[in-house]
Amino acid sequence: SGSGELESYPALARSADSGSDNPPENSPYRRCVGEVLSRVQQRVQGQSTPISTLRNTQREICNSRASRRLVFVEGEGSSESDNGHATEVSTVINHGFPSSIPHWFASGSLSGLQMLSLSECRWVNDGVFFSFINAATGSDNTCRLREVDLSWTAITDASLQLLGSRAAEHLVKLKARGCSSSHGRKTVTDTGVMGLTTCSSLEALKVYDYGHVTDDSVLALAESCPGLQEISVPSCYSLSDRAITGGAAHWKSLRVIDVSGILGITDASLKSLAFYCPIKEIRFSGCKDITDEGIWSLATMCSGLSRVDISCCPLISDDGITKVVSELQDSLVTLEMAQCTIGDEAVKSVFHMCNKLSLLNLDSCERVTDQALEYFRESRVVKSLKDVWMRGCSITKEAVVKFLELDSVLSEVQVSPDMCSEKDVLLTEWGRFDAVYGSNVLHLHCRKQPSLPNQYKSDQFSGNVGEPGDRLSDA
């Protein structure tokens, strides 16, 4: 139609009694999806046929004006593109497509494809991914994929090797987080990472929780991909200082790094990163051997550092935090210190020195008390701090209520259920529907309401503020 909308199809899903992954040729499912995919195919090839939007309870294919991005998303909802413009062909799958669907794209039919997302689609294995790569490969035997997300699929090293071979000159960003077999065995190892060493233009790599990714593959990648700007390898527990100190010497443009949960990371890695790389964001949560010396060297050398996560680093002290924030007072936006041994003095330094801090995580910092919140009243961050997490701190109900009543720009405060009750929240200026209670945590998501006379307050807050088990939409 002129609006580019297809009428709803009543029978998209496979018949429950079909017993096959491949629907019959004459089934409504195959006819419908075949028509939509052919339209997608025409759009990718640059033809004028509009991409139509197909909606019903089982499948949803989103309208798009562009032709270079293909996204499969497990679950409900649809993807939004940058700046609100439709730039993706987005297929939302509730229960997984049959493995034969990618074969409906003929070889070379998606040769203009630049972005492919298959995140959380457990039906994607090496065979399915090979089909996508063949469709995205042109007559010159190369594909122009620049961004690929294979997170939480069932692909193995073989897929990464094929991607490195076919998209060597074009691949810029790759996510392959949590890939595993149906039995839960992690399927990415050194072999797969080594296969990416041909991608000299690679700028961002995210591989999570792979015990068989070692220093050797990371060092080989560093030598082959010196333009890397972001690397995330959290919980790749076989890595050590050798990978980071050796890699840092090559990563002259590295701005973001995540090495959380890797016990082999020490101050030596932070010193190398500080010396060689213009780091802007760093996460080393759970790196238990990091000390004040390491974060101090990072703060002094990387003056533009804006996001820091030092959670679960027991050797970091109040003095160390004070020195860090004194260096980063004009750049620090996010600081996470959950389960650290820091106390009120560290919080005081953060409140009084930081000019742009937006998020502060103090969860399970047991030495943080009511006094820390008193420092907030006359602090610099009162006009910038929006999110504060302080579950498990030694803070009383009275201190929390006073904190909420301060004139500030706070938008979210997370506290433990025993620190504050529903009644306490409703007595403040936080509006209804802004307090959401879960089984383990009370989330206070506030939008200040205009002040009302006392006789109207009971009416203002008489609405439902959430039931146990509810959660914030953006949590």
C-alpha cells in the first residue's frame, strides 16, 4: 500500500503439530516470511520496492528506509536506530526462525550489507552464519560487513575465522559475548580470536567469559589491529598482565577497556595503559590486586578519564580515591565503587571535588554511613548527580529521607528495603509510580512533583506505587 504497510497475516508461526523446522512450501508461514524477506532482499540490492512492516503476535518486521543493516532480535519489541531515523531492517523473533531461513537469501544477494546483528538468537550456529556470510559476499569474494553482533549465539571459532577471512578489509566492530553450545560449553577460544588478526581495521572487540582465550591471542590481535579503540574481555580468566601490558604498547588509540573479573590483572596493567593509551573509560571490577598506586597512575596520565569501575577491589583506600578525584574532578562522570572498603571520607572527596559526576555506585560499601549523605548537601555534585546506588550501606532511614528531600537533580536512588519504607518515600516530594519495589531492592526513581499544601498530599500519593516484583522500565 502507499503507506508501506502489509496487512496482518493470521498464521505466521509454525503449526505446533508440524514437527519440522522447515514449513511446507504452501504454508502461510513460508509464504508470508518469504514475501517479506524478498522485499528485504530487494531493498538491500537497491531496488525501489518499499520494506513493509509486518505485525502480529508472533513476528514483527520493521519498516526501513535504508538497506545496509539487518538485525534479528530474540524476544519482543523492535530496534531503534540512531537519531530516531529508520535505518535497520529489524526482525523480531519470539521463538526462533527455522535454520533454513537464511538460505532464502541467494549467494551474493546481500552484498551491500554493512551491519548484521544476531544477538541472543540461539538458533544461529556456524551453518546459519555461513549462509549469511555467503549472501553478504560479493562477486569479488569479499563482504562489506563493518559491524557484527553474534553475542549469545551458538557459533564457534569457525564463524570468527570465516568472518576474518571474508570481511578482513571492512570489519570495524565485533561483539561475540557468551557464545556457547546447547550444553553450555563456551565455544570461542584462541583459535577464533586469532582468526580476526586479518582485520587490520578492527576498532572494537567484545568477547566475554571465555576461559580459553589467552594472552597469546590478545597479543597477536594487538600487533595486527593497532587501531583498536575498544576492547572488552571481562571474565576471560586465563588472561594476565602479559596481554594488557604487551597490547597497550600497540593500542595508541585505545579509549575503552574492560578487564573485569580477571584475577591476573594488577597495577602493572594500569600503568602500561596510562603510559601508552588515551583511556576514557575503564572497568576492572573484581581485579583484587589493584591498589591505590595503580589507579593513581591512571588518573595522573589520563586526564580525560570519564568512567571508572573499581568495584570489588578491596585494596583501594579512601586516600586513593581522594587522589584520583582530585585529578579527574573536571572529567569524571561515572564512578562505581561497589563492595569496596572505602568509607565516608572517600565519598566526601567525591562530592566536594567532582564537577560533572552523574552516577555514583556505593553498593555494599559497609563503611559508608549517614555522614556521607550529609556531605552531599553543600557539594559540587548537587546539580549534576542523577543516580546514586547505596544498597547495603550503613545508612539509616532518616538519612535517606533527608537525602531525598534535598534540592537536587537526582533521578534515581537505589537502597536496600530495610533502609527505607514505602511510607517514608511517599512523605517526600517523589511522585507516585516512581517507587518500584523488587524482592531484593527498593528502587526509587524520582520525578519531583510541585509542592502542594499538606491537605492535598494524601491525595497526590494515593495512587499505586508498584507491587513486589515490579521493576523500572530502564532497569
